[in-house]
Amino acid sequence: MPKLFCACAPKAVFEPCELQPGLSAKRCTACRSVLLAMPDYRAWRDQHFSELPAVEPAPQSGREAPSKARACPSCGRLMSRYRTGNAESFWLDFCPSCERVWLDDGEWETLEQSGLAPYLDLILSEAWQKRVQAQRTVSSRDELLRARFGEDALMEIRRIKAWLAQQPNRRDILTFLAEP
Ligand SMILES: [Zn+2]
Ligand SMILES: [Zn+2]
């Protein structure tokens, strides 16, 4: 296997490390980011987790830290980017041709703390990415409404809206409400 160089510093290289007992990866000597080969990861996961309960992404809305696409330290191609979709959502960089995930220093630990460490394959799926995007859209719309009306008014508006939806003559009610 060719030597892996990290772009963070001229002489930075990746050295073997253990993320978990039995889970080997490579860590950059300078920026401490981690390169994880999916075949190694899958072997570790399948050995330690026989059944995985279903999980849903729970991303926060709001602005994400901007980050640029990275070149794979192994093949040099641009890596694909995937939102993790947990509360502190961050991007995972994944090289499909080398089957490697690149995590910044501390991101593996964040995945572990949020219980997502065994779900890397799920996170890298199109279905998960779509769900994260949909949830982010809903929660940022909620934030806009909350900023506009305030929490109490927003709850009242939602209650009235739900009630209105059940009224057969809701159009008349709305017309009446809109009258000065
Ligand atoms: Zn580095
Ligand atoms: Zn690659």
C-alpha cells in the first residue's frame, strides 16, 4: 500500500492507531485526523454488534461549519461528503474507490457518544442523507416561525391550525377571521 500523506502539513503522515480495541485505523501525526478503512470497520462492527436497533437522524438546524471537499490521502480523488445527522452534525469525507472515511480529530469520539459509531454504513447511505436534509429543512422552518411569532404564539397557531383542518366549513371560518 502506498504511503499516505496528510495535506495538513508538509511532513505529516498517517500512522497506525486503534480507535477501539480491535479497530485499527491510521492517524495523522500532525492534525490527528483519522483515516478508517470500511472493511476493517465492518469486521469490527460485525464482531461487536450482532443486532443494531433502528436509529433516526436528529440534526440541529442552523448554519453548518463550512468545510471544503478533501482529496483522498490515498488516491488523490475528491472525497464525497456526508452529513452525520446527529445533534452536532458534521461532515464525513468518504472515498468510494478506496472505501475509506476521513474523520477530523475527535469526530470518532462524537460518533461514539451519540451512539452512531456502529452506523457508518447507514450514514453513508442515500436514504440517511435524504432524511437528514428533510429534518434540517423542517427544523429551520420551525426556527423561522418561532423567531417571527414567539414560542407561545406558535403553539397556539399550531393548535388552531390542527383544529381548523378538522372543520368541514374551514373556508368560511378563514374568510370570517380575515374580515376586519
Ligand atoms: Zn493531518
Ligand atoms: Zn481514495
